[in-house]
Amino acid sequence: FMIRVSGLKEQIDEGISELSPDGMTAYDQLAELRKRLRPMLKRQVAQLQQVVLPELKKAGITIEPYKGLNAKDRKKLDKYFRDNLFPILTPQSVDSSHPFPYISNLSLNIGLFIEPDRTFTQKSLKHLYRQKRFTRIKLPSTSSRLIPIDEKKGRYVLIEEVIAANVHEIFPNMKTSESYLFRVTRDADIELREDEAGDLLRTLERELQRRRDRFPVRLEVSSTMPEKMLRVLTSGIGLNDSDVDRIDGLLDIPDLMQLYGLAKPNLKDKPFPTRHPLALHGKKSIFEVIKRHDVLIHHPYNSFGVVSDFIAEAAEDPDVQAIKICLYRTGKDSPIVDSLMRASRLGKQVTALVELKARFDEENNIEWARRLENEGVHVVYGISSLKTHSKVLMVIRREKDKLVRYVHLA
């Protein structure tokens, strides 16, 4: 949605009539996508409700509705709300003085209507009695989606249900409606024009800042959300009915991956044991092996640590003169980047082509590029009109009276 669907919507907005290879207009493609997507969403929710959750229950893990809890459990969760959620929640209401708030990409939000309670409102404020306002509460991204009722017994409740049960704390002396969950998906594609990309790094940083304000492409809402609230949302966000997906179940299912952190090895796939290539077993130097013959490494069956070890050895080897590498995506704690910086500190010529346009890793790659530059590594940012996806490494080593090249291709 953030890339392909947003691209189709842009084509429609710009009046581009070019047909796809299968002869469809952008409008036709969107219509076909919606036709195929909605049955898939129903199957996804059904699989979760009819298979996954019952199987988790058999294994002693339950996600329980707040309304079905006993008084003791509710009291515990209400205290959790006051201590851990209430201070960080910021509701935003819509009225003549407050425009519709910006809804950030993929954030989960609670929508509800509020109005003054006549019992507590002064008579001089009678004009407010009929002011029923839409209010949005953004779920805090710093809090877990599942709140433990009893973690030892594997009992959890959804954070949105705890907040909804305690809205009276957020809106004292107010009448509140039922709460409904919704989520907006926005365009996240980055377009770089060749004539604007003289400084690729700065251009990309500027585009990343603009990504926050990109146009909406999709709205997911609870299936029980009333039409009145849905009209407020579509109007305020700038979408139409065809962009709305009513979800008859849990929004943002991947949040349940929180459960994967539980110590339940019997519910998980067995860890796959990677193997060390036989040719490198017990060898002190990778260079000595490659000097005799090529080594074929099949990932993920062979450990990628072989490549990391090769770069680490090259960084420490006094005979290595230079290291040249293409980096597409780098992890947060990349041993390869650490080895490149180490090699530069030891006086070796290190060059890294860092692909800044690796989708959704742009900011991470910019950070690594700056760190490499600060350590004296020559950093090349690739070509503005192309993506460099190659995984290529070359180590240049002085052996006797000549330079020898060792290469890793992937």
C-alpha cells in the first residue's frame, strides 16, 4: 500500500493513462486489487480467530476481553492505566476551533465521540450541551499492545480495551461514546529526480522528512464503527469509501509477535543450525584457502559469519592494503561495518558504496554512512537514478612483490 497502491493513486491523480503490461489502467488495477484483497483479509482474520488463538489457548496463552474479566483483574488493569498510560496519552478533539488532527502513518488510534454531561455542566454553558465532538486518542508506540493480566499464567488483554474502559479518567464530567480502533496507511515512496539529486545524501534526508506528510492511501477501521464516525474520518483524512477496509477482528495482527518473546520453545520452529563450509573447517586463514581454490557458500544453510570473519581477518591482516565493498542493507549492530571502521583506523584504504535508497532502511543507511565517513572510510552514495543491489567485496593484499585480489560475490 505504501508503495504500489500509492503509486497507482498518484497515476490517477495526475491523469496518467498509460496501460500496464496486462492492459489495465491504474483505476482498473486498484479495483482489481480491492476485489482480491477483501476476501484475503477475511481469511486472515478467520485464521487468527478460529485457529491461532484457540491453539494458543490450548498452550496456556490467552488474550481476554476486558469486559469479561472479574473485578480483581479489572482493578489491577485500571491501576496499570493510571500509572503507565494516562500520563502519556494526549486526546485530540475536532470542533470549530480545532481542525482534524494529523494521523501518522500506521499508528493505531482510538476514535470516540464526547459531549458535556449536563449533570456537571454549569447552566451558563448550556450552549455546549449539543456539542458532540469526535476525539482521537493515539495508542502510545512506546507501550506493548498486550498488557499482562497474569504473565505467569499467560493471560493478556489488549491495550486499546484498557484505555477504552478508562476514558472517563481522560474526560471527567463528560459523556463518551463507544470506542473504535482505526489506522491510516500513507504513501512512503521516495522519488528522486536526477536534476535535483546533485547531493544525494541531503536530497534523500529532505525527502525522508517529507515522508511524514505524505498523502493517505488506506483507512482500516473496526467493523462495528458507526457510519457517522466513519464519515468524520474519511472526510478529515481525505479518503473515500473505496479506500476503507472494515476489519472484523484485530487490527495490526503483527503486534501479536510480542508473544514470540515468551519462553515457549515448543510453540516455535526449531532454530535452524547453520553449517560452516567444510573447506574452511579448522583453517587459521581464509586467505590460504581461497588462494588454492574458490569456496561456494550457500546461505542461509552456510553461516554468513564466514563472510563477516573474512572481512574481520582482512581488517587485522597487516598485508591487506585495501577493502572495497557494496553495502545495501546493514543491521543495527553490523560486525561488517565495525570491521570496515577498524580497518580504516589501522591505515588501510577502505571504500564503501552505501545504497542510500534501500527502501525503509534509508535512515539507517545514512547513519551508517556518516559513521563510516567519520572513521575515514571513503563512502560512495551510488547513482541517483539506479539502485545498487549487488553484494560485492574485494580485498587487495600484498603478497611478496605483487598485489593479489580476493573477491566475494553474492
